[in-house]
Amino acid sequence: MKQIGVGILGFGTVGAGVADGLLKHREVMAKRLDVDIVLKKIADLDITTDRGVAVPDGVLTTDAKSVLCDPAVDIVVETIGGTGIARTFVLEALNNRKCVVTANKKLLAEHGDEIFDAAERNGVDIYFGASVGGGIPIIRVLREGLAGNDIESIHGILNGTCNYILTRMENEGLPFDQVLRDAQRLGYAEANPSLDIDGFDTAHKACILAALAYGFRPRLEDVHVEGIRSLAGEDVKYAADFGYRIKLLAKVSKSGDEVEVSVAPTLVPMTHMLASVNDAFNAAWVKGDMSDCTMYYGRGAGRAPTASTVVGDIGDIARNLAHGGARYSRAVKTYGEGSVRLRPEGEIRSRFYLRFMLADRPGAMGVVATALGRHGVSLMAVSQKGSAEGNQPVPVVAMTHAAKASAIDAALAEIKESGVIGAEPVKLRIF
């Protein structure tokens, strides 16, 4: 049985989980894959802290070069994160003709072309199954299981922190700030949670999914991204009154020569399977022209789920190397450039949830409806929430038919100038 050596860069949460999985399941993987996968090296600046993994003598090192240059290491696993030294090490590993496994969505979203060019040039594999969805095999599904489909759309709940916050806001009626503090205390959210709650973690993942589905990787700065930082508890409640749950949803779809990639808080019907994805779980809803709709659900982060997918990638590469060499896939290398373009933010069509703090005076709702109609936006439902007290504005919620985002924005600008609302209007998409 051929032996394949593995070196890990980074011995934090995920790196320790990968090491634990490789050591515990070496025998069963050998039986399943007909290849002996051996953990050769782990490099980290801190090799004294106990990670709860019994690592054999001589495996731990503070010298990353000893991993990158060791001829006994066939596969390098990058678990450092970020786009600094991680990018340098990944490129060096590829240029040393070593296969790479990574869960680094930021690295792939921002430097994917450079990295996949290096893999192709050197004839080696790079696998990244844990970069989107943690323990959910959505990357493998798109690369392999649905490779024969024309992917019509992907909708994903791809950030466990945000989903945990939204679940508690709905179930317990708690304000965003309080749930965020709890999430930080419990380890679901970082001390600086901006990457998660402002939507950019989800956007990195959406860019990877777009590259897989359409061979088109948009620049992150061109992607429409909204987070949940400003989401109000009353909108969570009002959405539920209409039969919806609010989820931070990534959308990737293609129509003609345009690809839509966006991230925004979105009202999902309670009858839809995505609406039942709660707490820190993730899910992806994929529609293919032959498969129709399929859904993939599970834990989107954490040591064991993420490590599970990384170890699976290691096993796939090891089997390739043991039985015929690297099987480099161009699956995320852009091939759609020039033939497709990113749909501009204003051209995105959706139904919308709108909330106005409307002045309690005759004709105020007429001003709103007229402004919306002037810009081609039609209403399908309107509901006043609560009753007027004195001269205080009254919350009014409206649900629109499908319209362009630019038309909604133009109508809202006109409504604000009219003076019939007492606060900034709220605009949320409807799935």
C-alpha cells in the first residue's frame, strides 16, 4: 500500500481537528481508500499549548519551511487563514509541486486566479471543500455531483454567527446587540464580528460558488453586500406576521450573460426548507436544470465539521496520487470572463418588504403608493402595525411585487423628500 505524507500549516482550531482526524482514522481511511495517509509535520509558532491531540514525537515544528520543502510531504494543508503569510505558503507549496488543501475562503475569493494558475502550471491539485459551508459538501457537489447540470441558482445560509443571532432574535424577541454579546461570550462570534455580521464572510463564499457554478469570479468590491447589523427586532416580528423568517442569504444565479452575486437579509417563507435552518447551522439550496432543487444542510463551522471536510479532501488527493497522479480540476479557474458580467446592483429584481414610519395624517399612504407606482413598483399587501398615539408616526409594512432595486431606491428617495415619513424606511428582499 502506497504511503502519502501530509504536512499541516497552522495548529489552531481547524489544524488540530485535522491532525486529530488523520491520526484517529488512519486505519479506516487506509481500508476505504487503499492508501496509507501519514501525518508527517505540523508547523506553528506555538507548539507548547495543549490542543487536546496526542501528536507523535518529531511532528511538531516552528519551521514552516520544513513542511514546504520536505520531500516526504506530498500534501500541504493550510489552516492559517487570511491572505498574508497563508498566500505565500500556499504558492510556495504549489511551486514545490505539492498538492494543497485549504479552508481559506478569503484567500480563494481574493487571490483564486493566482493560486489556481500556480496549481495548473505545476500539475498539482488544490482542494477547498471546507471553504464554504464547513462540514457541508457543497463544493464537492458542484465540482462533481452536479457537474453535468446548468446551475440556475444557489441560495445559501452560509454564516453560522448570523444565523444564530437571527434565530434568537425571532424565538426570544431579543434585540440584535444583546444576542451579539451572547454570541461572543459563547464563541459563536469574534471579538470584532464585522466580517460576519456585515456580510463579507458570506460574500467571500458566494464568490467561490459563482466561480464553481459559472466560471466567473466577481471582484468582492463589486458585489452587493448587506449585513444584519442594523436589523431591527420589529422587522423580525413583522416578517413573521406575514409568514416569513429573515435569513442572511447569499444568492448566486445566472440569466443570459449576467451573473447575480449578492448577500442580504432576506425574508424566506416559513414553508421553505431554508427557513427551518436555525442556530449556527448552514444550508445551500441549489437548482439545476436536470437535478431540479436539492438542499445541503449541516454545521457550517467548528473544529470537527470543518476538519471532517478537510480530511475528506486529503483522502481524495491521496487516492489520486496513489492511483495515477494528481487530478487537477479547473473547476474554479475563471473561464467565463468576457462571456458573462456581474449584474449591476440596481438591476437586481426581487420582491421587497418595506417598512415606513408614516405620518398620521390623511393622504400619507397615498403619497407612498403614488411614488412607488410612479417608478413601476406595485404593492401586493399593506398592513398598519399598531395605532397612532398623538402625532406620532405609525409603522406601516408593505410587500411589493417583483421590481428592480433601482426602482425601489428611487421611489424611497421620493417618499423621504415628501415629508410623510418620520424615519429612514426599511427595505428587505423577499425570497
